[in-house]
Amino acid sequence: MAAEHTPEKRSTLDRFLSGLSESIFQTKLGVADVQLIGYVSDLMLRFVRIDAVHKMRRNDGRPATEVFQLLCEAERRIGIAKREVHRHIGDVTLFWAGMFPESVRGDGKDSPDQLLNYFEHGKRSYKIASTIQADETRPPCELLNRLSDQFELCAYGLREIRREIDDAEPGQQLLLS
């Protein structure tokens, strides 16, 4: 769910990613779903830190760093915990397939993930998460269902956001401190 920030508490990066997401999704893709756009924008902001990508833990306490490991963890959990792992699988696969599609094509690394279809598992995981009810502090089931249904479009939108960032003129690049 998009972070509910008051304007004065939003970081420069948050405002930048939100504005860029709104521009790409609304102008280039014709998507006017504010909740969906907000979720995608918040996803990028959350995943700026790699520890957010690797927040799920395996049974032995080590981070689950591959989608294959996350899928195994999802099968071990029930209720809200299962929902959160499936949502995270959807988030991770959407983020990587959209922002860094070259990294999910299989680069010869010795990983079970090189055999996975990120689109298939991302859509499936969002769909499963959408069937498990949660409290109002978590993204609503309807939003997770739309993310499943619109997975390819959201991944394409993320690719367009990355392209926009990559194509920025040298004087227009965002400096983060």
C-alpha cells in the first residue's frame, strides 16, 4: 500500500519516485488507478534498500535471497504470514522484472531462480495473497488482485521509469545524499 505521508514528511526521493510513477503510468500508459500507481511508487522506495528486498527469513534465520527460497517459505506458512510472503514474492518479482529485466533472464549463475518465470510466479503470488484477508494496515485484497491481473503492465511501467532515469540529461540526474 502506498505510504501515507504528509507532504512535509515525504523525502525528496519519495516525491521524485511518486511524480515519475504518476507521469509514466498516467501519461504514457493511460493508467489512472491512483492506488496501483501509489503501490508501485512505494515499492520502488522500499526497495531502494537491499535489506527490504531480503527481509524474509528462512527457517534457519538467514535471509531468503532468491525467489525459489521465498516460494518454499510461503508453503510453510499460514494465514497473514503466508499472505505476506506471497505479497513479498509478487513485489520482488515485479521489481526485478520491471527495473532490472536483464537480471532475471538467467546469466549462467548457479541459482534455482534462473529456471523460474518471474512473471508467472509474481502474478500467482499476488493472486494468492489477495485471497487472504488482512487488517486495514496492509494492502487491500482488491489491490493485490489488480497487481496480479496487471502484472505485465506494471512491470512495463517500471521499465519505462528506469528508462526515464537512465535517459536523463547529465545535468538533470538525481543526486542522492
